[in-house]
Amino acid sequence: MGRVSAAAYHQGRFLQEQELLAEYRHCPWCRFDGTRQRVLEIQRSPDVWLLECPRCHAVSASRPATDAALAAYYASYYAESAAIRVTCGNPRHHARHICRHARALRRLAMVNLLDYGGGDGSIGHAVALELLKAGCGRIDLLVVDYNDRLIQPAHPAIALSHASALEQVPRERNFDLVMAGAILEHLPEPADVTRRLLQSLSPGGFFYARTPNVVSLLRVSSRMGISYDFTFPAHFHDLGQSFWENVLPALQMAGKEWVLVGSRPSVVETSFSDKFLRTLVSYAIKAPWWLLGKFYPFTGGWEVFIRRSVV
């Protein structure tokens, strides 16, 4: 019997009753407090379901894990995976993709870059190198992550700093590019963090996010008798096209100041050179969306670019 996993870099764990908090009474994204539809069962006895919000279309776990359970989970995970500090198989490929869609940054002499949940900073550092090649003169890269063992800058024009939490970053500090790749789905209460990240953009700045969009795939797998792993409690949310194209109203940020400028299946996070079969399957799964659009939900992941308007 096969098994489908929602992530390449995490595995789920069954939580006992004492490791779970009470069921959410509202959508953790838009605060909708009505009935949310059951989409998929994550675990049974104690039951945890994925629920879809009819207002913002976020799919979220019905019960969050306790802080102690999360601490135990991640302590065990990182102890077993000490070599993995970045959830992307090919940071350079990923960086070129981001810079291609945020090409306006190439005109800046200096770029302030925030890599939220950036692990060791490998992706942010790769973005910095791409921007330097494009003509930027200096990059200030701030990595916000619990991990404090960071990559060493490969160019003297890259200034790398670290904060263990977003609360340590002064609110008055602004960034030309804010990256939140493969991180928002890990946050039990993500709305305030996402709002803060968007508000930290400089005028003309870009926000990039990449999230899992796997529920449709897991539902099909379940009906075929194939077991699945949503990777709870690592992942609390599943966020695809319908969510991201409604996210600004959900965060009460609709208007002309923040504009969704890109919404598409996420870039394939591995490469043919290191994981040929997984990369080939990922491209094959995502490809039909370019023909069928929103009628094809099986993309596996989603990404967006949001730009703050120039005042």
C-alpha cells in the first residue's frame, strides 16, 4: 500500500488529547465564526479535521497543537534532520524564479530583503546573489527563524543579520522584498503575522509566499485506499488559489495599497539533477492547471506575489 505525503521535508505525528487545544471557534485567517465544512480527517480519537472556511477559503486544522506538543515535535524533527535547514531542493533555481517575477527590484541600488522562516538563509542568500548579478549594489538580508546557524555570505556586498522572531524586528523597518516561502502553513494563528509582513513592505516592494495546496490530491488518494500524511502538526493550513485570491479582503487589506500581481501553481521545489523522478511528477501534476485554470485543483502547491503600490 502506497502512502502520499503533503511535504517533502516533514512527517506528521499523531497527537494525544493532552497535546491538543480546544477546537477553533473561528477561521484563524478571517475570523469567520460560522460553520466551516469538513474536508478531510487528519486523525481519529482524538479527532482532528481539516475545515474549509466559506468566506476566505482557507483550509485549516480544527484543533491546534499545544505549545509543548509543537516544541516536542520540532525538537525531535530537527534532531533527526540536522542537515536540513532549508525546505527547498534547489535554492538557486528558486531564487532565479523569484527575481524574474520581481524584476523591478533590479533597478534599486540597495535592496532590503526579509526572509521569514528562512532556515539558514540559503534561499534569501541566493536571491541576494541574483540581484547583485542584475546590477544591485548592496543587499541587506535579514533572516527571521529559530535556527541561528546561517549560511556565510559569498559576496562582500551582502550584509546578513538574524532575528529569532518577527517581534524582534522594529515595526518602522521596511523591506523591498519579503519572502515567506513554506512557512505560513506552520502557524496556528497566521493572520496577524501575514498582515505584519505585508505592512513591512516599502512602497513598490514585493511579498512572496509559497504554501501547500494538497487537500484535493489527498482526498483522491483516500478514496483510492492510499494512506496519506498531511504532516500535522507541522502543517495547520492548506492554501490554494481560492484562498490567495481572497486573502487581502480576508486580512482587511483590500484596496489600492496592496495588489495581487501574481497567483499560480508554485515553482517545483526540487530539480532534475538531484531528484529526477519527484521533479518530473511535480511538473506533470501542475501542468494541467495552465490549460484548465481554477477548474483543476491538483497543483500540490501555490505561490503569490503581492506588491505594495508606490504612493
